[in-house]
Amino acid sequence: MRHQLKHDKDGLLISSFCYPRLYSLEAALSAEKYDPVITWFRLSAGAHNMIEHLYAWKESAVFWQIWKAQMSQVGMDKKLTVDQIEQSSWRQSDYIWGAFCRGMVGVHS
């Protein structure tokens, strides 16, 4: 699986994840910094948010325990789209994680 992911990643075009700057002589000579528009592989806003948080919480054993429990309820062996995962597992995991964190700092909602 890991080898397949690397192979897939190596074959991606820049246009798969951003709108690249089109080359022109004027653009090449311009002192203006170019910031590409990231498209996140055409992910929805909810999926984009989920991925940012999954990356930010990647070191948390507690979060991953919550995530695995939610994914097992959905069925980790099913082939789901990113949006299906965001809607089925992510929202509940995020809710549980938020409640856990609020409880740790003594904040009650």
C-alpha cells in the first residue's frame, strides 16, 4: 500500500493540487511574488478542514483512539470517499475530541 501511494504521488501533476502560474516572459521577470491557488485535489471545504486538523493532531494518541473508534463504527474496510469519511467519522470524532479538550482545561459548554 505504501509503495502504491508513493507511485501515485510521484505521478501527480501540479495542476492536481493547485492552479499553477502560467509561464510568460513578463511573469518570469516580475519581482512580484507568486502565490499559487491551492485546490486541495478538489476537496470540499469540510474535507479540507478535516485534513488540516488530522495533520495538526497527528501526535495525539488520545485523538487517534477516538478516530479509530469512530472509523470502526463506520467500517474501516469499506471504500469511502473523503467526503463520506468527513461526514460519518470526522464530525463525531471532532465533537468528542473537543469535549475531551474542554474537560481537560475545565471549560464547560
